[in-house]
Amino acid sequence: MAMRRVYSEIKGKKVKELPAYIKSSFSTQAVKTYVKKGLDNYNDKYIQTSSVEPLLHICFGGMAFSYLVALPNERRHLEHQQHAKEHGGH
């Protein structure tokens, strides 16, 4: 939905006007406004309704985060295993 809004805003602009539009859209103040609006919407949708979904968001988000943090170590381990297997190591 956000991409549709961006597309509708830029489709009438000329190429020379795009850098100014992008700069204004991703300015510090604009990003703060987007984040604040998103947090307010999340609060209204989940927190104020006493929904259990924020707990699920934290659980699944935590699992995804821990997986991403452990992924480089796991890949190194698998590469070491493969190397040892190919070269007759332990």
C-alpha cells in the first residue's frame, strides 16, 4: 500500500524533480513522522485492544533475530565440517 502511494506521487513528476522528492521523503523529520505514525497505528490496532498478538510478534521477532545473529557462526561451522570431510579431517 505504501508503494502504491509512492508510485502515485512520483508518476506525475519529471526525472529532474525526483531527487528533491526523494530527499524530502527520506529526511530525518519525515522518517521520524513515519515511525511515529506507524507506532501510533500499532498501538491503536494491538495494544489498546488488549490483543495477544504483540506477544506473538515479540516471540517470532526474537526467534528471527537470534537466527540471523547465529547464522554467520553456523555457516562457518558448516564450512569447516565440509572442509574436514573433503580433506579427511576429524
